[in-house]
Amino acid sequence: MKFPFQNVALIGKHKAPEIAGPLLSLAAFLSSKGLNVAVDSLTAEHIKGSRYPSMNLNEMASVIDLAIVIGGDGTMLNIARTLSPYHVPLVGVNQGRLGFLTDLTLENMQDSMEAMLDGKFVTEQRLLLSARVLRNNVEISNGLAFNEVVVHRSNISSMIEFEVRIDGEYLYNQRADGLIVSSPTGSTAYALSAGGPILHPSLDVLELVPVCPHTLSNRPIVVKSSSVLEILIHRTSDIHVRYDSHTSCDLQLHDKIIVTRHPEAACLLHPVGHSYYHTLREKLLWNQTL
């Protein structure tokens, strides 16, 4: 991470013209501080009369010092997968529903950013997942995931059957609707809905959560992040593997999905005083009395 920041990218929620006002306001504020501001090219399509240069994410990756994402967690997931391999730190301004990853608000974003530009921020590293699909020992697909890699069925009439191995050791055969391999970040997403545990994002682990397994004895399992996870498809009927719900690959019988920790991490910046437990209380409504 390069600090102090000089070149800043602003990236908005896809196809959300309502972010134009807040984004231009933030851009003007950053420019008044002497920073060079660029806007993501897809975001720029919804901003009329912008005087700021536009660049696509790949062009930005090697020249920016900081990316500010205005949107929801889904927007942040997509941007993190693209920019994290280039060690670009990310700040999230929430304009979605939950906001586990985007913790600034539209109301406080300028005050928060002013403090962060002065070096008053908390740095957090979040691990990423790397997945490959092998067919006859030939790689046919690969992708990064911030939240999870999911093997799932599309046909609601039948379950899928798969085998799971960890570091080459057989774990189980399973009949289920699917299997989630989640990072600690993703433990509050699909994995939580499927009955998995909440993992603190600082933990160096992965979790495997079956989706509607056809056995009462099967439970989620947490393993070290250096583990090599293998999922072998034994029966298939319209099965897919998804990376963070953004990209996917159709699977066939005997395909193998290999999931590991990606060597690079996503770097999130938070205001001083940021608390993960406060976020849980607020987003999961734990602070409400019955």
C-alpha cells in the first residue's frame, strides 16, 4: 500500500445512476485536497458533465493508490477480485442493504475520508479464494472469490453427488443441493444462510458448508487456509460452480474443482474505531430487544 494517497479511483454500483450526485461530491472534495481523481469507465456512463478522466479497472489497477467503492457488498466483491492482486487498498461507502464490507455512509463519507487521508485509518487484510476446474486433468476454468466458491445444482428435481478431499485425504461423499467453500469474509453471506458458523475475518481458515445435505450427520467444517480442497463430481445434472455469484462454469461428470487460498489478500481500510462486532450487532439486528 502506497501512502500518502495521490491517485484515487472512484467506482460506483453498476447501473445505478443515483450514485452520480454523491460520487461527484466526493470527487470534488478529493480534488480540493490536491488528489488526482479518476472514475471507473462503467460508472462514468451514468455521470453527465463529469470533468474527471475515466478508466477501466484494468487500466486503473497499476496507477492508483486507493479505490473508493460507492455501492453495496456485491460491488465491493467484484472490485476486490480485480484490484487486490495489484495491492490496491479499498474503502467502501455503503449504498446497498447490509454493508458488511462498505462501512462508510453517504452522510459521513467526506469527514471519514478527510481523516483517512491524514493517515487515521485501520488496515485489514482479507483472504481471497482461488478456484480451478479440471476436466480430464486439463484446466477449463478458474476464478477468484472474496466470499465463496459454490458448487450447486440448477435443476430442482435432483440432488448432486460429490466427493470431498482435503490435502489429498478423503473426507466424505455427499448427496446435497450443493457445497459452499467460504472465506471468513463470506461466512456472513451464503454460508451463514446455509447454517455455517460466523468466522472473524482475521482468522486464517476456510469453511466448507453443505447446502441441504441428505444426511443429518453432515455439518460444516473449518480447516486451515493452507488446505487444498478438492471436490469431485460423481453425479451431475445441470451443475455449476460459481465464484462470488459473479462468474460461473458448467460442470460435467468427473470434473474436479480445486479450491485454495489465493497468494494475495484484499486490503480494506476502515475509519479509526471500526469494530467488526459492532457491524455484526447492527447488520444482524443483535442489538434489538425482544
